[in-house]
Amino acid sequence: MVLTLYHSPISPNSRRVWITLLEKGLDFELVEIKLDGEQFKPEFLAISPFHHIPALVDDGFSVVESLAILDYLEAKYPTPAMCLKMPRI
């Protein structure tokens, strides 16, 4: 199973997801969405109904919005952890 990240290289939100995928060592495919109208095509709207990038597809399941994608990746692929847990005092 390969994850697919729909992104735009100029998007900082796309880059944060891309970096997380790399740091977690996950296999993924990058699909560039050109923000010249490509984000409004029916094929992409089926993945991201509000035409937002980044969007991640994992085995037919779509997640949009970078923070939601990061939460999803951390829950499904917890190792290595990308967040620091604060020690209890």
C-alpha cells in the first residue's frame, strides 16, 4: 500500500506533511497540483471537496488539511514519533 500526497511545492502546509512522511520513512507518491485551476478538476474534488491542499490518500481514505493529516499519520504510524511528550511533574 502506498500513500499519495497531493501537494503544491510552494505550500508550506504541503511541505510539513512531506517532511513528516520522509521522517517516518513511509513509502509515498507525490502528485503535484498546479494552483492554476487544477485544484477545481472533478478528479481532485473527489479527494478534496473544498479544493484544499495538501490532501493525503491512504488506501482509498482521504484526509485534508495539514494538521489533520499530521494527526492521522501519527495515529496510524506512531513510530518514529513526531511529537514530543512533556514529562509529568
